[in-house]
Amino acid sequence: MIGIGLRVYSNKKIFYAIIEETADSYNFLTIDIINVPLAMEEPERLNYIRNTIIDIIAEYGIDNALVRVKESLYNVGKRDIERFYIEGVLLESLAGSSISKYKLGQIATIAMLLDIERKNFKKFADNELKFEDIPDGIDWSSLSKEERESILACHASLKL
């Protein structure tokens, strides 16, 4: 089974991790970023994101997906609204694709799927704890917070 975990950072960056789960291990296929071209108008940027994610799904044959979403709707600013637009486009793209299971997930949802305590999600994301289900060649501490969150979301997607 192949899963993707997505984490929208801003209106210009979407972090994602793609992992293949086998009977006895996890194979990391990629950890990458979709750089959204800001020279485009907003509708064209959203269309670019939609087309890019559909291409990624087709290229890797992804089965499951989870999008890590914002925790709170309080103190919402312009940047947050743009993030909501992107998260909505991602969800619509997943719904219209060949993916069999997908979900939007806040920290509590991801922690439940990973069978970890909610408070430990932040510790993993902030590199206070090392996540164990990663290959030896990847240094957890060298990854950005958003990359770590996309990996956690990807592992959660494999539990859907």
C-alpha cells in the first residue's frame, strides 16, 4: 500500500511524503515540496495545485492520503484563508482521484491513527522525540517541522 501525507505550509509551499508499506517495512519513496508559483492569480494557483497533486497520485499509484490541517479557526488571517483554500483543493483532488481512502486530519486524528499520545505529536514534529518508522538513511533531526508532519500524516494515512 502506498500513502501520501500532505502539510500545507503557506500559499506557496506544500510539503508531502510518500511511503510504501510492505509486510515488514516502510519504503520512503519521496519527501518533497510543491512550490506554488506566486506569479499566477489565485484561481490559476489552485488549478496548478490540483493538477500537480493529480499527477503525483498517478505517478506513484497512491492508495491512501491524509492532509494535516490547521488546528484552530481562531485568529484567522489572510494567510490562513489561503491555506484553507489549498486544503480544500487538495481534498477535492483526492476525492476525484483513484485514491481509495483519504482524510483531513488535525493532530488528534493523526495521533489516534498512529496510536500515540496527542502531546507526543508535537514532540515528534518539534524533534523532541525521534519517530521510529523511518529508514536508516533519513536523519529525523535534519528534516524541517513541516517535513516531519508530512511523514507523520503519511504514516497515519496508511492506517485508514
